[in-house]
Amino acid sequence: MADSSRWAPYREKMQEQLSQIQLREIHQELTAGKNLKAYTADKIAKIAIGECCIGDSRHIGVCTVFPLETYWLPLYVSLWDEQEKEITLLVDVAPTVDSLIDEPFRIKYLESIQPLWEKFASLPGIVPFEDDGVRRVCSIIYTAAVVPIEREGMRLAALAPHTEYLNSYIEFVKDAPAADGEAKVKEIRRKIAAVKSEYRSYLQRAYGGGFHEDMINVLF
Amino acid sequence: MARVDYKDMIKFTEEAIVKSKLLEGLDLVPLETYDGMDTRSAWEFKTPMASGFYKPYTLKGSTKIEKITYGELHYMRRAIYSTINFTASDDYDLPVFSVEFDESATRIGATVDFMPLVDLSLHPEYQEKYLSPLADLWRKYRTIPGLTKEGRCLVQRRYGPWAWARETMSPFSLDGRIEEPEDRIKIIDAIIGYARVWLDLLKKAEPVKDPVYKQEMLNRKKVMQKVYRDRDPGGEVIKKIFGDEKHHLFVSIIF
């Protein structure tokens, strides 16, 4: 698709949601000259959003939000891989604890996203995310699909889970409590590190040189 | 959508266990006592509303197995709720092989999985060792009509209303609803395939040595067993038919 104006406005729509938060830009030495931005915010260690094109045929977008490990908050991941005829997507609000064991966490953050998870089950092309490693770190309410683009409106329809999950996440941040004690902080730290590691590895597996290492490190 | 009469429903144990010779070569010994309960009243039961059996076993001369259970509950000649559960003993971290196979006139609701005993995001090596052998089977059988419908693959959504149950599932669970009579039997092949992988893993299993890891694993295992025994909606039916005491016994040997 040589005419890049036909790509979905991934970054613009995500940035609109992020504008609800007071953002402070970081990592400018790594993001300069790239379609990549990183920020910090109250209770948030890092928000990153980036996009790139691979040739004329593929438009990739990634957005992540990682909380400070001292807060009892999930994390947010959005992957967007757009081609002329289909869009492969993944969006998740993933736990930073074992959400089988920590039931209050599951109820507050995952079960409250469940209505969105159910709503987007009707999205054409809904499917478990294909990568086995990534599915391992996904929550019980992740949405993934390979959406066939049968008409142009489908591009915006495929964006909706990303913006709606992100909007819910931003609501969580507002009243997020501090993590309860050093053991919980340690658990959150361990989990965030494991999730970041898996996604870094995935981007390398999936796109090879399509993503510069600096870009991957800013995003995850 | 075609309906299936009770008399034509799949004979689950016959198909999944007997004809497949799934447990052939294993020296099974009836497990008469489980968690301090006498299990014998579960081996065969009959009431005006329900009949069936849950047969729990262990392996003669082996410390690897907590229980190998299979069973069927026939409800008012309208539905058959069948199950398999393979659980390793506490010294081993093998995932729990769990099958629910609920057939009614209109459909089968099935779940087949290796439920992991650790948080997989923290233990990628666990997935590699115990779950990755399922990858090809998962990709093959998730296309069964019903699990995939109109270009949408709906596995891992059967437990939609029960978030706690989805928390126990692996990235390779197969679950969903299969309606057409000719498609129903296909999930039996998936169950047998998964079971054979588990039994192969059992042969190679070594006891867990790291005490910290073992504690983490056992903690998750006990939470998992407790939530199923306390909350499984099928358990409510069992409670109504058989009362609290037998309910506790039945769900304990099923989960």
C-alpha cells in the first residue's frame, strides 16, 4: 500500500487517549528522529508509543504503559501490524501479579475489562495470538485478531479495542493504590521484567531488523 | 442445528479411555481414600435424577501420581457430564491434565487442557518443558467447527463468565461448544492426543528439588484445586442431587 495516508491513524488515536494524562517526555536521546515517543507520568514508570513502516506494505504500531513497581497496577500493551488486506492486533491489560492468587487484583483490573473483552469477541478474525511465548504473558482478557480488511471502515473498527482498553487503563491509574509491602513490590518488579523480556524477544523474532534495538528498549 | 438423543450421545469413557487403550500398560490401583475421604461411593452411583461413576486411581508402586480419575454423570437422560483428571503428586510439577466433556441434545461443551502449576510468565522454561509439546495438537484441533466459527477462533472463551477458571488455563487450552453431531466426536481425538502427551511427560518426570520453587508451585496448585472445588458451576448441580458431603467427595476427585 504505497499511499501511506491510507494507513489507520494508530498513533494519533492512541495519543488522543494518552493526552488525558500529564505526560513528561523522556529518553529524547533515543527517540530523536524516530516516530517514537516515551514519557513518564504520575504512578507510571514509562509510556511509550512508536510506529514504523516496513517497506510500503506494512505499518507497525506499538504502545506500552508500565507502572512504577511501587503501585498496584496492571500494565498495558498494544501491538498493531497493518497490511493492505489484514490487520494483526493484540491489546492487553496484563497483570503485574499472579492474578489467580491475587484475586482482588483480578477483580479490580481484569474483570472490569471483561465487558470490553466480550464486546470485541465479535470482531471479525478474532483468534488467540499466534505466538506461543506472547500468549504465556497475556492476561485472561487480552484481545487478539487477524482482521480481514474487507472495507476501509474495518481499519478504525480494529483500532477500537486499543483505544478502549487504553482508556480503561488510564482510569485505573487515577486511583491506583501503592503496592502493599516489599513482597508485593518484589513480585510486581519480577513480573514486569518477565513480561518486558518476552515482548522484546517477540519483536525480534517477529520483525528481525524491522525494529532497531534502541526502539525495542524504549517500547519495552 | 441437529439435536442428538440421549441414546445417541457419545459414550465418553468407551471412546476416550477404552477404545483408545489410553491407560493400557499403567498398573492402576483404585484410590480408596482421597483427602481423608472414602471414595467408594463415587465409583458407582444412582439416584432418581442421576447415575454414573467417578473412578479414581493411583499407580501401583509409583509416587508420581496423586490421582487419575475419569467418570460420567448422566443427568435425567438429558445430558452426560464426563470428565478426566490426571494430577501428579506434590513432589512433581506436572500440569494438571483436565477434561470436561458435557453433552446435551444441542451441543457439547468441552475443555481440554494442561493447567500449569506455576505462573508461566515467570517460568518460560515450564512452558517449554510441559506445554510446548501440545503446540501442534492445539493448532490442529482448534479448527474443529464450533471452536472455530465463521473465521473466528473462539478457543479460550468457553469459561467467559468464570474469570477464576480462565486464570487456571494454559496458552494451549482447547475449549468451546460443538453443535453438529458429526463434529462432536472430533474433540475426542484431541483429548486422547493431549492425554498421551501427558502420560509421556509423566514417564520422564523428576521430583522437584528446589524448595522455594516447590512452595510456589504447591501454593498455586492448592489455590487452583480449591477454587474449582468451591466454585465450579457443575458442582452446584452435584450438590443439589447428592448433598454436601458427596459433593465434596465428587469435586475433590474430579478436580
